[in-house]
Amino acid sequence: MRAAEQALIEYEIALETFRVEVENFSRLHHQKLGPMYARLDELDARIAEATAERTGDPEDVRKAEEARARVMPMPGVEELFHGWMDSEGLYPEAAAMLTDQSVRPPQRVRPGEEARKLYRELARKAHPDLAQEESERQRREEFITRVNAAYARGDEALLRELSEEWAAGPVPEELRLTRSEELYARLEWLAQRKELLTVLAKELEESAIGGMLRLAPDDPDALLDEIAEQLLAQVAEREAELERLTA
């Protein structure tokens, strides 16, 4: 049972690490590359409009109208939600108030090595799956929630503080020996938990961002820079084409 518990915890650590990277990559992808994608959409619309103006072809006019529609914001949304939402969704501050999450964006896709080390140590010590009593499980769940939030931001200083807090906290009572029936029930619960985590892992791996991360498992931050270079090259090509059409 102890071996199964430790194996499950290690699996959950790996899954949470990957989930953080997927979420951070998604946020940074939108933050850093969103303006480039928007610029490409605008250039595509201008190119289509310039082409339609030159040819007068109804099909080119239709394509120009569709291209322009893709870059126009959804009308009325900002007014409808009284400043809580724009055409791209909730403002970060509004989402943070609704979810009690920090509005500070991550600095990197993958937290630094020291942050990863601290996170793994804390997760192994304070994981809720190690609790036998409900009150102890609740205490651990609340603590691990704070650990996960600090890790998602790569906040090494806060992770160190949390490590000191855990070390100074109440020491759980020594686990008593359990009857064989209780051990079997515990093993069954661990197996069910593993099945659930396997489903979650598959969903993450098969997501669009998960697929992108698999392209650069060793340095996902470098992948963002590579995509940015490709987008800049596309922007330059579109600008040159637009200049040729409007010259």
C-alpha cells in the first residue's frame, strides 16, 4: 500500500507539473504572440480588400468582407458586461476576483529548477493522499492548493516560505497498523484515483497546447521564441505583399 501511495503521488506530481506547463504556455502564447496573430489577421484583411478593389471580382469582394469580419470585435459585449468582459472574454482582474486566483502572469512556461525541486519536495511531504483522517486531509488539500498556485507562478521565495511553514506545522500522528480489509479498500481507492488521473493526463496530452509542448519537451520557452520568429517572418511577407498591391 505504501508503495502504491508513493507511486500515485509521483504520478500526480508529474501530471500537475505538465498541467502547469500547459496552462502557462497557453497564457504566455496569448500574451506574447496574440498581437502578432492580430497583426496577421489585419494584414490579411487589408490584402483581401486591396485585391478586391483592384479586381472588382464578386468572389474577391466576398473574401475581403469575410477577412474583415474576422478582425472586427464583437459589438456590444464590453457594454453588456459593464467592463467585466471584452470580445476575448473576461478581463484578468475580473476572472481573478471570481476564482480567487492571482492576476500575475507566469514569467516562463516551465518554472525554474529550484522551484520544481521545492514543489516536488512539498508535494511528497504534504500530499493529501497520505492523510488517514478527514481533518488532516482537508488541512493538506488547503496547503497543497497554495503550493500549486505558487508553483504555477514559479515563485521560489513563496515556495521556500511554504516549506518552512510545513516543517513548523503540526506533525501528523504515527499511522497505526490497519486490518487487511482496510488495506485492500485503500488499494482499490488508489487504483481508481490512478484511472482518473490517466484520463486527465490523456486530455492534456491530446490538447492543442499539449501537442505543441511535445514538440519541445526540453525547453518549451524556446518554442515560444521560435514561433514568434516565424510569425514575424509571416508579418514581413504580408506587409511586403500589401505594399505591392497598394503601390
